[in-house]
Amino acid sequence: MKGGIQINVKCFAFLALVLFLWSSCSDSSDSPSSGEPSNYVTSVDGFVYVNSKGNSTFLGTDVSGARKSDSPKMEVHFTYDFYIAEHEVTCGEFHALLKSSGEKCEGMYRDKSPITNVTFFDAVLFANAKSKKENLDTVYTYTSASFDASGSCDNLVGLSFHENVKGYRLPTEAEWVYVASQGWDPEKGWNSVNSEYKFHDVATSPANELGVYDMAGNVLEWVNDWLTYFTKEPVTNFAGGADEGSLGERVVKGGSYRNESSATTLYSRGDVYTVISSTKGDYLGFRLALGTIPDATWLDESGTVKESIVKSDVSVFEMKHLTGTFESKLVFRNDITSNLSFIDFGSGVVSVIEIEDTQKAYHPDISPDGKRVAYCTGFEGTNGKSSIYVRNLNAKGTDLVKLEVENAAIPRWKIQENGDTAIVYVTSAANNKDDAAFAEMSTWQVPFNNGKFGKPKKLFDGAYHGGVSGTKQLAVSGARLLRARVAPYGKTVANGNDTVWYNGEQACNVSLANDGSDRTVFLDFGGKTGAEFVGSSYRTHERLLVADAKGKLIQSVAAPSGYTFDHTEWVLGGSNYVIATLANASGAHQKIALINLSDSTVQVLVEGDELWHPCLWHSKNNYSSKDLNTDSAGVYYSSSAYYSALELRVKMQKFWENRDSITALALGSSRTMFALHDKSIKSHNLLNMAYSAGQLTGMSYLFINYALTHLKNLKVLVLEMSPDFLWYDGFTTWINVIYNKVPGFKYDENHNFWADGLPEHFVDAVKVTPRPETALQHPYDLEDFLLPDNSWGFPVFLKDSADCNMDSPVFKENFVYFKYVVDVARQKGIKVVVTVFPQHPGYASTGSFGVYGPRRSSAKEIIDSVKTMDVILFDENKFGAHDYTDKMAYNVDHLSTSGAEQFTHRLDSLLSKLSQ
């Protein structure tokens, strides 16, 4: 828990630093055919030239019991050479370029000591600054930067890595491992045995065979990669994950002064807990690499090679401001792979997920509830067979269902008058220029409920695949002519009259608004009618045109310079937005953009190679009111926060939903979170509100401000006592990593924690705030929080127990917090059960209480002091003399599922007796 890397927060924008570091990039594609970094014909000072071309290395492992994200073993081939720094970037080097960032070179920091407590973003800014200093192009680009109180960068909005640019950068994991493997010997590096638990000046331990220092010790190192699963098949020029995945996890490599040499492996890719880009730690630094990566290979989060890379240009909060809700999803066709891809902005991270399939997918349309997607196998303007399918909008595209009719194309979801959902489709997507041929086509509707199609029903003749209005007054069609079927007065479109709008000029990409306005958006071919309306001539698809319910032009929006529109569709959810692709001068559909018809602005959402047929859905449930700011209300997670905020995000929702029925509450760290399965407690309605890195500051904050205010039926408080955590301060375990990173807690605080009652829709707003569903480093789900059965492993030490001095101000403050929570709970008549969790029994033969200390004598003094309080002590550790077997453990200080079963059963028995 506390041994994990911590994150700094408190954002302050240092304008001078931002201006100094502002980067620009011309994404050069002239990769050297030889594989040798061009422009570097002589040696580079402080760097080693690595002859990797034609060679390979192995990432990951097939060792039993390894983390899933560390396996399987994957071979990586290189077709290029590169440079890598001889040693980690020093404090002196760092501050020579970035004078306002990171730890100062004083005290334990010296000019030649490795710079630590730097984020991934800090490393990126340093690499860019070094490139600019040496008149090289910058490898990284971004749109804006933010900084914490120490001057460290905690976010780079729009960050992009350009592998074909010749400049300084972080090494890839593959490059790092290839270099480190040349004489790997962790025993010779600075480790927990010889380091005295502190880092040393760089290059003071033996170099490896290439002349590179400190890869197996001293400090852990950032590399360039997003974390992703590996594949069993060999890959070439591996550059990591294609994007941030489900939780924005990064890869760190090597060992540090606090790790045992036996636990330092080439295949390890992380720290004790999840690492994200804003992570910081006093044992985490970095080194640089130099050179381009030709024909890089990227894997998606499932470990599949990405044939086409798609990158998002907007953040979750930017998307929320555009749509008014966190619940929005974008789906589109990747024409390179023929698969559908989507982004779920409600997950809290911006990751492009591709649904692998064997069939072609065109014209996707998201269901009204946002959970399914319908699509067809043919596309607008073409004749021939086409089928319609519906599947769940998830990574696997589960529950695939086919509409069993002869021919069906361009599906559009519709909510019927009885509230059931249906799909409107046409029998042909062929062009509609010929009257007779168009009359032979038809428009149909088929119910879709409980994952199954009903019986199709013909609506009328003519393939009106541009949409049928909810008012039943209009249907439209494109692909050569802008045709409309208009209902006569007092009747519906089923009895309507067919007509041709836009003076019979060529039109396409027609879409009918879904907000009741019966507006039609379409594209044309630079025709006379459009030019007269706009007031000037323009090229094909250069203007987006909007017609009213009678076909009269009412608005036009110009495409960005150098681009034209294609694949226009109204945004689902009743907004004044249109989604479209942007094609460059060569006709490549490189971008998907959101067009705001209120002000005619065009916002690029994603970029790629060939992006077709976008569909953007957002929920109508934005719950906005004068009493509720949905930018903050219930937002207990953001991608820049430590991942423990995600765990709390889940638990805070359960807290608000069940506040009237909760009778027991558990507070603590990940030890409590994994050991106590609240769903298995029978004696009470217990909520396990523990979270990773949970410490007394956060625990007391949650208890005093939330539990005492809202849990009117609370009878029992289960409170963790982990003596080792008493030496970790609240700033780096609560304020810095959660409280200052998400707006929800401050919002509650500014409203007196809703002591006078929750505003309308507050709980509804909490439910739709960002929440990722998975994470690679997490071997547990967010519903049960149970770890797989593993073993205790070996008793390791991640902190010198001698450092845990009971005269420490941090210790004294934490113990005061602990006693205060106990006293307040008892005053309120709440029974307090204090838990001590099992750790590796091997610590009984050492001088340390556990993985983070303290001395066993100090721990005994602490626990004896707890016994004097008015509490029930539930000590399942017994200083190592416990009966939790190897199978019941996940690692040295966390129980597995089997261990949790035993712990929970015993605690439930105790709680039952207390209730009698």
C-alpha cells in the first residue's frame, strides 16, 4: 500500500515554465532506411550507440504466478539502431533545463544524484527541452500543461508521441530491456541490501556490457510505453500500447534502492501498485533515448496488434462540456481494418477500443440506452446484398444478433410510442436517382427487445435511409438526390407524398434530426443552390448544409481549411450537434469532428488513417439544475488521480445508494479492501469503504464527514490498525492523490456534506460520473474486490524499520487521528472493532513487523495502546503466529479470495455476537 509510488497534485499553471517548454513538432516520416538514427554521425555525449538492428529481445515471462500484464513472454525484433543514455538523468541535468520543476538539488539531492519525484510528464518536458537545446525537433506534442505546487507537471492535455521524429525521448520498454539484458546482474546494483535505503549518485555501481549504468538498481525508471498485454507471436519494433487503455497505466522498469536483488527482474513492468502518468515517487526517475522508430508496432489493451492507430483529441471533461453529460459514446468504422471502433467517454479515460470481427461493418447506430450498436454490411450509394446486425457495445461485441431478412441496410434506432425500441431500415442502399428503381425499394421497421428481433413491418415504398422523424411527418433520403416523404396535413408520413428537394441537385450523406425539429443535414457537390445560399462558390462537400422541415436551406457551415466533410450524422440525444468525418485533399478520412450548429465551430475528436461513418450518442440525463453542478457533483474519479480514487468512486456510489440501510462500515487500506468481503457479511448490512493507500487522514475524513452525517443506522465501525501506515502522512496518501485530484469531495465539503439533505438527482449524477471498468495491473474486479489465490511469496522489506521512529510528528499526528475516530464513534454509541491483518508469517523471524516496518517492539507498543481504548481488537496477524496458509495469501501483506473467506467468516461471527 504505502510502498507504492505516490502522486503530487494541487495544480498551478506556471506560465513562464509553460512558455519555455511549449513544444511543436513536424511529424517527419523520413525514417532512415539503415535503421541508424540520421543526423548523428558521431558519438553523442553521455549516450551509448546500441546496435540492435537485426537482433531481438524478450519482454514478459512465462513464469507461473507472474502478473497477467507481465505475460506471456513475447519476442521483439529490431530493424533499427538507437542511442540510450549511459545513466539516469541527474538532478543537476534536470534543473539545468527545467529550473522550476521537481526536487531541488539540495539535502539528499546532489548534482549527480538521479532526479526523482518526477512524473512521466516531467520526463517528456525534459526530453523536449533537450531536443530544442540541440536544435532538434521535439518528439512529443501537447496542447496545454498544468503543474502542481512544487512545479512538477501533472498533466499534458493532448499529449502525442511521434515515433518518426528525430529527437530525445524516453526509451521504449523493448529498447530498455534489450540494453539491460546485456549483462543483467541486480546484485551489483544499488538495492535494499547495500543502499541503506537511499539512492546514490549515478554511475557509482558497475556498468553493464554496453557501458550503461544503474538499470538493475538505484531508481526505478519511466519508459515511453502505455501498459498493454503482450502477445505470444513475435512483433517488430514494439512501441507499447496504442493508447491509455482502461486506466491510463504506464510502464516502469528496473529495480531501485528499496528492492531486493532477487525480486528485481527484467520482465517486471510496474511498481507495487498501478502507475499512471502523474505518478511520482522518491525512487522513480528516468533516462533518455535518441532516434526514430521506423514502422512501429503497437498493441491494443488485449494484446492484439493494431493495424491502424486512432488517437483522441479531447479529454473526458472536454467531452462532458460539449455534450452536457459524462455519458457519451463515439462509434465509427475503421476502414483499414473493416471493424467498428468506439470510445466510451463515461469510463473516465479516452481509449479507442476496436471490436474485432470477420465481417464488414458500416453505418453504425447506437441504441437509445447507449448499450448496443446496430450496423450493416453494405453502405450508402451501393447496390447488392446487405445484412443488419446488433451487438453489445463492448470490447468483445458480445451477443451478436442478425436480422434474418433478404436484404437490410443502414439501421436507425427508434423508440416506439409504447416505449419499446425498434430499428428502421431500408431494403437497399443503392443510389436513388432513378424514380422507378427508388419506388421498388422500401423502408421497414422491426422491433428489438431483450436482445432479439421481432417481426419486420413495411412502413412505405422508397428507401428513406436518412431517417424517419419522431413526429411521423417526414422521412428523407440521400445518395444522389435529396428525396423527402412529407405527410399531408393531419396525416402521417406513411400516407405522405414523395418529393425531391434542393432543386434536384446532387446531394448525399443525408441525416434527419432526432430532436423533433425535423431539420435535415446533408452535403452537396458545390451546386448552384448551395452557392447562392452561401453567397460564394465552394468545392464538393466543403459546406455542411441544413434544411428546415420544408426543405428550405437555413444554415451552412464551412469545413476547416484543407478538409472537406463526409459521413454527416446528427448527434444522438437531441442536441444541436452534427458528427462528421474530415477528409484531406487526397480524400483520406483522417479525422472525426463535432460541428456545433449554434456557433458553427468544428471540434476534432479523433484522428487516424481512414475513419468512416461516425455515430455519437450521449445520454439525456445530465441532471442539471441550479442546485447541482454536474461538473463536480459525485465526480470522485479522474484519470489524473491515483487509481485508489477509482476504488473510492465505486464505494462512494454504494455509500450514497445504501446510506439509509448501512449498519456497519469498514475503513482502511487495501488490506481491508481485499480481506473483508462485505457481500458475505450476514450479521449486518456492511459497506467496505476501504481503498488502496487508505491512511488515517482519509479514513477519518470519510468517517467524520460522511458516515456520521448520513449513516443514521450505523452500529459498528470496523477500523483498520496497520502500525506501519502510521508513518505515512496524509498529504501524500489522501490530499495529494485523491482530495486535490477530483472535484467531488471539495464540492461536498463546500455544501456542508449535504447535512441538510441531498439535492434532487444527486445520486443519479453520481451514477453517471466517470468510472473505468478494468485495469491491467488489477487482478480483481470492482464489484467484489477479491484477489486470486497465490502465496505469501518471500518476506521483503520496502522500508527500513529503523526509520519508523515513534517520536516522528507524522506518527504522532496519525495516532491522534486514530484515537479521535475511536472516541467520536464511541460517543455516538457506535461499537468499534479494530482489525490487524495477517502478513507473511516469515516476518516473525525478523526484526520488522511487516513489509513496511516498523520494529516489532514498536508495533507491540502500538497495539497494546489500542487495547486500552474502548474497542474490540480483532488481531488476525498475531505477530506472524496466525493460521492463514500460503494459499490464502496473494502477496506478503494481502489476503487472497480464500484468505478473505476465512477472515470475513470470523469477523462476521464476532459481529453476530456483538449484536446479541
